[in-house]
Amino acid sequence: MSRPEGKPLKQFPVFKSDEEAEHFVDTADLSEYDFSGFKRVQFEFESKTARVNMRLPESQLALVKAEAKKRGLANTRTTIDALKSFVTPKAIKLFGKYKVLSKDELHSRYDIYVEQYAKHINIEAQVAMQMVNRRYIPAVMRFMTELGSSINAAGKHATVQKGLLAQVGTLLAGVGKKLAKLEAETIKAQGIAKVEKQAMAFRDLVLPALTALRQDVDSLEAIMPSDLWPVPCYSDLLFKL
């Protein structure tokens, strides 16, 4: 809404609470107010140099969640859930009121971001499957072959080699099963036409399958000889770059 020409600008009132300020922004025509006394500030008034990590018992975490729900605080756990805030009635009203984005523009952004999320998870899954098939599984098989040769050479003294071979074999079998699961879930998600449902499938089916596969691969990395592991290990990335 434009201000009538020649009409003096109003001064901003003093707010006693956040609620008063929010009500003012929701109801007032800001074009009628004088912004000349405002100063541009950064969102972060001070740089963040410290952090706090909290580990809570499950019972205490449940109490925190219950209190947050009681206060109306969102417990947004996934990207898809967070993106839905773009198309809530409150967001549509707010952006529309100040002519920032229309309802259609908000929905367009939501669709684009959701599609990007699905594409990113799809790329991660494709890369993981390719690396497991072409690098990790062949490397583990070479290690098992070396262990088999060592067992034959050591004879009755090959207790350690036999235990290690059994451990590696169990993990490799798990990798094979979880790889097949990831491949199946990825193909299933790729076949979903609706963008939002596809993104949910990548979140609920593909991402857990990808995480499960990585757990076994990480376990193999911990016991494989570094010269046989086909990519730099975590210690190399942390300390040798």
C-alpha cells in the first residue's frame, strides 16, 4: 500500500514484548512509518566460537519434546518437513502481504527444493552403489584370497586368520544384501512421478538403505589393510592431506 503524497511518516511505537512487535508487523501498514532511524545490522551480532553438545537419556529427551510441543515449538527432523514451511498458510499470508512472493511462487520454490533434495539423495545412492560394486567388493575379495592363502600356509596355527576371514566374510555378505536393497529402493523411488512423493521415498526408503550399507563398509574399512583399501581411509584424510 502506498502512502498518500505529502502525508508525514509516523514514528515507530515502543514495544514491550515480542508479541506486541509481531502483532504490529502483522497488522500495520509499514509504508506509513519512518525507517530513517534504522541501522543495518548483521543477523549474527557476534561470531559463534563455542558449541554445546548434549547427550540426554531417552526419558529426558521425551520430556523435552513434550515441553516443546506444549509451547508450540516445531520438532522438524528432516529436510522435507522443513521445506513444507514454505507453503504453510502463515508463510503464504506473510510473503503475500509484503509482496515478496506470491502463493504460486512459494509453491514453485517448494517443488524445486524438494526435487533438488531427491536428486541429491539419488546421486549419493548411485555413487555409493558404483563404489561398492567397482571398488570395495573387489578389494575385500582380494583380502579374503590373501587370508585363504595364509590359512593354507599356517596350517594349525591359522587361528587368527580363520577368525578374521569369518568376520570379513560375514560383513561382505551383509554388504551384498544391503547393496541389493539399496538398488531396489532406488529404482522404486526413481519410478515415482510426483515430486513430493518421490522425495519422501528417497528420505524414507533410499536414505536408510544407504546408511545401512555404509555401516558395513565402514566396519570393513576398520579391519582391512590400508594398502588394500581402494580409497583414502579416514586417518589419511584427517592427518595426511
